[in-house]
Amino acid sequence: NQAFSSSDAASATALLAGVFLFTIQIYCDFSGYSDIATGVARLFGFSLMQNFAFPYFSRDIAEFWRRWHISLSSWFRDYLYIPLGGNRGTTLRTYGNLVAVFFLCGLWHGASWTFVIWGLYHGSFLLLERLGLGEQLGHLWRPLRHVYLLLVVVIGWVFFRADTLSDAFGVLSAMAGRAASAPTPFSVQWYLTPPVALALVAGCIGACPLGLPLERVWAKLESAAGLQVGATAARVAVIGLILLASIVQIAARTYNPFIYFRF
């Protein structure tokens, strides 16, 4: 918030840090409260679909949208893309259907040009991947494909987060080093305080599929003879400590809205 609100005075490095922090923040925010909703639903006997599947570990934009906000992507596929004809018509018709879906996806987030551009931006990369970029990416070293995905997504978040198109282009220009080079106190050290750095590290770890192998190891421990009680108690203790730390953090603040409550 601080980086974007002072984008005209912040350094390029500070803005890069701010955009990357927002990349982690919006994922943890949205994926986190999706998990809360899923957990609360389970308490009442309902099983909701998984809404995120580590989208930042995708290798292209098409895979990203199969992993990000899966419920919305599925809804647009079933109730808009397929009724429009999907990919059953001509190639030009298919591309038109994709553009229409992502145009409306942008509008779904808000009646603002920033959201429209964000939707069309993602739709454009989907088209490019269908036109041959995806095939070229398939020949690249896998980590480079992840780098490509992150670059595209992070730049797109600038439009999503900025209040106006002018602000978005101003941030992108400053990030590219084209802003005024006058000395500014708003450097990356100004924003990246120890609590923010800790939150960034925790967010990066949470956005990685590191918990999957740990979950498998823990499941084996819980099923092993003589270890069930200890492993289950340890799981409950760890979750309880995380819950307690979260409550303390929330109680220390006066206002903690979920970003996606806007939508």
C-alpha cells in the first residue's frame, strides 16, 4: 500500500518490491480465506472444491488459470466459454470466445479500465500461447518457464492493484527506470521492515508446494504403529500455535479486510 500510494516518489527497487509483495499478499489473502471457507463448510458437512493449486508454480498462463481461482475459471468455462462455442468453431471464433471471456473476467472484478486491461492482458497471453508461444515455451528449461509465468503475472498485478490506468503505467514506467532520477527517501529499506520481510518469507514458503511432501510424511507417521497419538498431537499443537499467532497478529491491528471482499 505504501509503495503504490507514493509511486511518484518511490525508487524503482522499492516499487519492484511493492509489486512482488502484492503478488504474495493477494495469493495468501485469497487462497487463505478460500481455505477458511472450505474448512467452515466442512464443519457443516459440505465439501467445497479446491480453489487454488499453487498457481505461481505454473509454466504458462493457460496452466495458471487452471490453478488460480478455480471456481471462477470453471464457472466462466461452463457458463460462458462453452455456450459461446468454446473451441468447436473456427480458430478465429475460438480466439474471439477467449477474448470475450477474459474481458468479462476483468469486468467481474470491477467496472474499471484497470480490471478490463488486466483481463485482456491475460487473454492476450493465452492467445499468444495458442498461436505458438506455448509450443516454444515447451522447449525451454522448466525453471525458465516458471520465470516467464511469474514475469507475466507480476506485471499484470500492477494493473489489478493500481487505482487508475495512469497510475499503473506510472508504476511500470518507474519500475523500468524511466522515472525522474531525483534522490528519494522512499527506498526499498523504507518499506521492507523486519515484520514485512518476515511476512514475505512466510508468504513465499506458503505459496510453494512444500507442504505436500511434509503432509505425506506426516500421514505415514500417523499410520505407523505406536506413533499415531504422538504425531496427531504434534499436528494439533502446530496448527494451534499457528492459529494463536494469527489471532495475536489480527488483534494487534484495527482493520484487516480481505482484498477479495471488494469483489
